[in-house]
Amino acid sequence: PARPRHLCVVDPETLLLFNDDGSLLTAKTKNGQMIWHYRLGSEEDPLRTEPLAAEGITVAGTRSGKIAAVWLKPNVGNDTDPRVLLQNGDHREAAHAYALHGDFLRAAEIFETNLGEPQKAILLYQHAGDYKRAGELALRQELFEDALRCFKHDGDVEAQARVFLAKGDELTAAEYYEKSNDIRRAAELFEHSGDPARARDLYAQLGDEVNARRVAQKMPPDLDNINWFVKANLLSEAANLAEQAGYLDRAVQLYCKANLPEQEMAVLRRLVNQQKPDRWSMERLADLLRTQGSFEEEARIRSRLCVLIGQGETTAFQQLTLAAADAWYRAACQCEDAEADHLLIAELYETAMHSYQQAYEDERQEICWQKVI
């Protein structure tokens, strides 16, 4: 009932087997019936020594360095009842007796509680299959690698997280808390360990918008964080971050979606004042200025746009020139309605007249000329 890698004959009645799963056992040669079984290693930590028997003992060692000397047959000199040994206060011999009788748990408890030898207790808890108690004891003794190995064998992800936390590795602890579905603890640790993006996402997963937003606001204004605010429908904050990061086109789009024309105009002015402004930003700013009633500034932007495009695109140039002329005309009418300085009004009408002339709008050109006069 095993996968022996090595075996040897102890005597005509007994075989000794070293198995792939890190265990050793003896079996009867007559029918293969197992006499005793002892697990020293595991599938991951197999036996690496040859099975040799001498004077009733075999010595076995694993790849990781565990080593044990094992009686091949019951030791006649160790038949004392361990309970009697305990009553007599001989804890060490009692622990040995319990172990020889196969009661590894009781032996481990004595080594832990009465003898103060935690490492022996940890090994015995493992031999008894109680990896949880072995791991908890190793953790208390700050034997972190032993604790991790035990908790991994036990499949206890949360306990592994506690080990990493005790080691001071908050980032790995956070990952394990997330695996164990303790999202709140994972988020807190990610925040403290320098991974705010994951903390933000986990807070959002919990529906904790307050903490998610708080963490996001502390993060640098990169595209990932901007996109997170957009997904959270916090458009004004996303736009502000985009503006801080210098993604001005993105900021304009987001301010537009958030229906914040003043902020949008401020960013558009920055775009337009660049050395080489693009046509889209100039046209968008001009449209906004018109809706705000800032006709003179609109006219100046549209006139700059005409210079930017040039006369190469005849149809486009004519359309832009006409739009600029209309803007100058609106600006002149606005000043006239406000009873501004007459010289200023005349200059505005005159500028409109020249723009209408370039756009071949003779009738409107004449109207502006009459105003100038």
C-alpha cells in the first residue's frame, strides 16, 4: 500500500520500505501486511537516504535536512506506561514513551508545555497530522518558515497572512488576506504598504466609497487614477486630476461631460495659448465664448484660427472667415447696445467689414461700412 523508492530486508520476516511520500514503513515478507508506518517528510520533502538497518535501528533523512533514528521493532526497554512516568514527574521519558506508543499529540503537548522544547513539539504535531497546532506554535516562537510550511499544508490562507504580517511583510500579507476573502484587512494593508491603487480598488469592491475616494485623492494624477474616477462617475475630480497631470485634452472632455463650462474654458485657454494650438481646441473655446456672450474674445480666437488654417483650404478658410466676421459683428453690436466708446464700436464694425470682404459677403460688408460711417 505504498510507492517504495527503496527497500531492504531487515530479517527473513520483515521488509523496510522508503516511500515517495516521505514515509517509511515495515511490512511482513510473508503477506505484505504493514507492521508500522512513520512519516518523516512529504511529497515535497522526500526521503534522500538509503534504507539501512543496523542493531535494530534505521536512520532516515529528507531533502530539507530532517533526520530521524527509528526502532525497527518494539523496543523492549521502553514498555513503561507513560502515565506512570508522568505521575513520577519524569516528563521527558513520558513524552518519549507516548511518542513510541504512537500518541504524537500527547508527546507534543508535553514537549511544548512541560519541557519548553517547542521545535520538538512542532515536529510531533506535524507527525500527528495536526498542522494547525504546529503552525500556531511555530508562529508564537517566531519560526516563520516552519509556520508557513505548516499552514500551507493545512490550506489555511488566513493563517499564512498572519505569518507574513508578523514577519513585517505587509504587502504579501495583504495579498494573502485578499485570497482569504478578508477584503477589508487586505485593503488596509495595501494602503499602508504602499500599493494605494489596490487598496482603492478593494475599498470600492466593498462599496466603501469614502475610503476609496480618500485613497484615490492621495494618489498621483496618472491615467489609471483618472480612469478610476471616471468609472466612479466622479467626473469633476477626474478632470481636475487630468489638468494637474497635463492631459489637457482629456481634462477638457471631462469638464464638458461634467457640465463645468468655466473650468473647461480655463483649460481651453491654456491649450489655445500654447505655441501650436490645435484647431479643435480653438473652435471649442470659441463656441463656449459665444454661449457665454464673450463675443469679442470669440472673434479674436476665430481670427487666429483663420491665420492658423491659412488660405490653402479654400472652402474651410471661407467658412472660418465668415464665422470670425459674424463674431466681430456680434461684438460690435454688443458694444453698441452697451453704449460703449464710439471709436471702439467703429473699430469692431470695421474689423467685421474686412472679414466679410474676405468671405465674399458683399451685403454684410456694406452693412458694416455704413455702421463705421
